[in-house]
Amino acid sequence: ALGLRIFKNGDGYKLKARLKYRLNSGSVKFWYEFDRVERAIEDAFGGYVATLREKSGYQVLLGTP
């Protein structure tokens, strides 16, 4: 698991990650993949929207994808 901040100055999130590797012609390539990172992004964005509504008093409208 990695502790990351999704947005600058935002809350931290614990994200599960998988370390992967591949052997190719005598060299090793490493990378990692996050599990369900979209949930953390949606939660972090929702937190920013809630803070904006609270501090500004404006109605925040969100469109559909």
C-alpha cells in the first residue's frame, strides 16, 4: 500500500498497489499498478466540491459524463 495525496494540499489516501516486473533480453522492467484508484479520485474530488460549497456559499453544478 502507498500513502498518496490525490490533489495538492488534499487529504492523503491509502492505495493498494501491485509491484510488477518483466524480464526481457537480460534486463528487468519494474512498474506498479494501483487497485481501484478511481474511487480515491472521486472521493477526493467530492471533498473539494464540498469545501467549495461550504466556503463560497455558491451552488456547485456537476455535469454527467
